[in-house]
Amino acid sequence: MRKLALALAVLLLAALLSGCGAKQITSDTLYVHKVDGLPEDFIFGMDASSVPSLEASGVVYRDFSGKEADVFAVLARAGITHIRVRVWNDPYDSSGNSYGGGNCDAALAAEIGRRAQAAGLKLIVDFHYSDFWADPSKQMVPKAWAELEPEEKAAKLYAYTAESLETILAAGGEVAMVQIGNETNGSLCGETGWTAIAELMQAGSRAVREVCPGALVAVHFTSPEKAESYRDYASKLAYYGVDYDVFGSSYYPYWHGTLENLRAVLSEIARSYGKRVMVLETSYAYTPEDTDFSGNTVGAGDERIAGYPFTPQGQANAVRDVIAAVAEAEGGLGVCYWEGTWISVGQSSFAENEALWEQYGSGWAKQCAGSYDPEDAGKYYGGCAVDNQAFFLSNGTPLESLKVFTLVREGNSPAVTTDSVLDAALQFGVGEEIVLPGTVEAVMTDNSRQDVPVSWEVSAEELAAMQRAGAAVYTVSGTAGGKPVSATVEIVDANLLTNGDFETGVLEPWRLINRGTADELFVEQKATDSLDGSWHMHFWSSTQNRVDFAIEQELAASLGGEYRFTVSVMGGDCVDQELRAYVLVDGQEAASAPLTISSYGNWDTAELRFSCREGQQITVGVAVKTGGKGSGAWGKIDAAALNFLG
């Protein structure tokens, strides 16, 4: 009887514990390749710095069943182990109005730390040592330190770091790691010399060691595709004796090169200097669409660069592969996702959202932030540019992709289905028969590629009419693998140039005539900086008066008559410009037109018309000679075309 009673008691206790515990994370749809050998203590971080301001704006987070829930508990259940929170010194104007961006001072970090600890999550504290956003393009000194010499600034930084950490600890936060700077690529807190930068970092590190002796000290840089820069940063840290544990990197698949390069660069630093390495920022879009009426950093087309569809499955695959790269690197410690909780504050209109951003600071910057950062926040204040990269829908419901942080340990293999189909881009010459493809490439849920049959919603008569209508662009809809697909059909005057849009990835058959000493002069792949496709000719100089080159292409005229040469440029920081497009016929100039570089995204196009006889030698080219201002001149050349007009 006693044994029976004991057995019943054990069963009852087990039932109670089972009822109180969370259900295991599973998914019937999300495909996740297992990462072999993933350490038990591997960090799965999530930057959630904007959560309090979003909740104040009316955002409600939900669990996987759709019920209202504490977002930190949802993240913990999904496999997140650490919450990252940025800290700005004094993100307020002289009237006490916050700059926005989540209003991230030490007091808010303490509140996030308290909530994270209640959910069983540790804290990564990210000191920007600025009053607002710090990144490679700006490391602005806090207002209160603006007139200080480096030694005085270091003393203030030490005291501020210690005081802030004490505030966070007093609220109950469990500090596991502290960043002494954010994306500090050659500058920090208004200083650009490494002697001063190292002194500031060392002051921050000393405060961490004293206040949080169990916490890791991390440094943070970005652009790992520039491996030599990372080697230089690591060597400078060692030379100046900066005390740190973790060399952290940002890695965004759209901009930062291959995962193979990331793994190699981090491994080299870990091996050479005995440090742990980590990706402190990464993210990926689950949709190309904007959800908050404020433009996004990435959108339609950018997924072709990174190689994953903009779907929840594509997002999960991208994150899984970053995790694998870091886990396979020597000294790999973890991966932190950036602002996966930053979603739209409203669903109705820009005006509704703008009012909330301005009242609660839940957009990236408020208008008043211009008093501190006039060149960026003062011009482009507004909402969130990464809402399409969150792990939650705009109504606060978590995406299935959030489960990747749990499922990556054992893998998850539901039936492989079509995740996304790639739209077709077709080009035909005027009068050429339009033939649509019978298959299109599909990306499957396991990230494999397959050709799947496509059914186009267009008749033969409609195609014939498009063929007869002359130069134009059409969109044809269809269905493939159960997914909608479209084909962009461009009818063009045939381009007689080879590689006029540089899409081969090399310069040939263009000939480079370099009369200067530009730091960078090559064909670059970056869709957001291209006018046509994803490649273009790129130039950049870090100093003034070093850009002087031309590119040319030659061909023989197959027909006599009138021709048209067009080419486009854009860029910035150029002064005393001498840019022109030109045409030579049998070595003699037949046409020329000036080109002007003004600002990013503003393409200037030259159109030259000329005549020649059959068999004559045509040379088309672009000549660039310019000085630079600030950090030097830069620009892009794209979409060169030579058309026979008759």
C-alpha cells in the first residue's frame, strides 16, 4: 500500500511539473538543418532595445498560439539565451525631449535587464559612448564630453560605465557581456587616433572588470569582408594592450561578403590573439514589404545578393547558416540578432505612426534628434527601417522562423516544399520573337534549388502584340510550384556593347586607362548601388585629387547610319569634377557630353548621338577626373548601351 501511494505521489508530482513547464518547441513546416557540434553554452542573443518604447506606443506581443504574452518570455521559450541592449549617454535635447530610437539610456537598460532576468535571460550591454546612434559612419562624442581631452574623456567614460552597470545590476539584470563601443571601425566617442581609442576602451574595460567581474568584455567592428581591416583592428588592440575577451563582428548577408570569409577572418583572429569571437549583429528579412509606412533598409531584389528568399523560411535558413559559420570558427561563442522585436507601432497610416514615433520615441529618430545629429537624424528622422527583418508580424505574433534558435540543435525535417519562386527577367530586341521559359527556378524549404514548371497567363496574340509594339517593358504573371511568379519582359533596342551593364562580374572587354591612384577601382556587386542588375564599375579614393581614369570599349560598325550611346553615373563627395561620356570614330571624337556626380542614388545619364559608316571603328568611353572632399571621392558607372537607330 505504501509503495502504491509513493508511486501515485511520484506520478502526481510529474504531472504537476509537466503542467507547469512550457511545451517543447516543434514545427510542422519550418525546415532547419542541424548544426553539428553546437556547444551547449553557445549564445543565442536578441537585441530588444526598442521594446519598452514600442509597448508604450501600443504594440502587443503574442506567443505562438496568438495569445498576448511577455515578449521576453516568448524569446526565452524560442531558444534565446541573451538580450542585447544599447546604452546612450544622454539621448535627450536641452528641453528633455528624447531623441527616439527606443530612448536607450542606462535607466531603460536596467528595466530591460530586470525583465530579461525574470524570463531567465542574461544581458549583453552595448555601450555606444555617444548620445545617439554610433556606427562606422559616425562616432559622435556625448554632449557633456565635447570639450574634454582624451585623458579627461577616459576618466568620464570609466565613471559612466561603472555607474551605468551598477544601475543595471541594482535592478536585477544579470550582465554576461559588455561591449565597450559599437561598430568602432577606426573611431570612438569622437576620437579617431588609436592611442586615444585604446585609452577609452581600456577605461571602459577597467570599469567592467571592477563592477561586473564575471562578465566578458567585447569589442565590436563591422565589414568583415574587408579582412585586412579586421587584421589591423586586432593588431592595434594587441599593440595598445586593450583588455578584452571577445572580438565581435556585425554580419549582414546583403553587405558583408560570404560566410566562408566570415568564418576564416574570425578564426584567424581567435587563433592569433587567443580571443573568443562572435557575431554581435545580424538580421534577415522575412518579407520584401514595408509594414510601418516608413522605408526599409532592404527590399525587393536584395535577396538575390544574399541568396535566401525574403520569407520566414528564408530568414530561418539565413540565420541558421550564420550560426553554423560562427560555431565552426575557432573560438566561436555565439550569434546575436539585431532588433528582431522592432515591429510597426500602428497598422493604419504614416500619420498615425508618426505621431506615436514622436510621442514615445519608437521610431529610429525623432525630429528633435537633429539638434545632436543634424546630418542624419535631422534630415531622415522617422520610423523603423528594419520592421521587415523582425521575428514578429506587425500584429505581434511570432513568426515560425523564430523557432530556429531551438530547432538548430537537433534539426527539423518536415516534407520539403516550394518556399519561393524566382521571378524571371527577360530581354528581347525590337522585332525579336518573345519566348517565355517553360520552367523557373524555385527555392525549396531546405534552401535547395529546383526548376519547376510554370504556367504563364498570357496568350500568343498578346505576345505578338508586345513584339510589334517597339521598345517597352511588360510584366507577365504566372504560377509555378503553387506560388505566384512574374516575368519582366523588356523590349529594347539591341545593345551592341558587350558587358555594358558589367553583369559578368569582370571589366573585360572594357579597357581601363588609370592615370590616378584611386584606392578602389573595380567592378563591384551591390544591387542597391546599381542602376541595372547588381554589378557596376566602382571607384573610391580616401584622399583628395587621386581619381583620374577612363574606361573604353571598341567595336566595328556593322551597319552605316545613326547610333546612340548612353551611360549613367552617380556618387558623392566629388569636387572640381571633369566627367564626360565620349565617342570616337576611327580615333576622332564624334560626340561628347558632360556627366555630373551629385549624391547617392541620383543617377546622371549622358545620351550621345552620332553617325558612322559600315566598318568604321567605334570607341565609346567614360572619363572621370575629380577631387574629393571629406573622406574622398567615390562613384559608380552603370548601364552603358550602344544602339543602332537606323
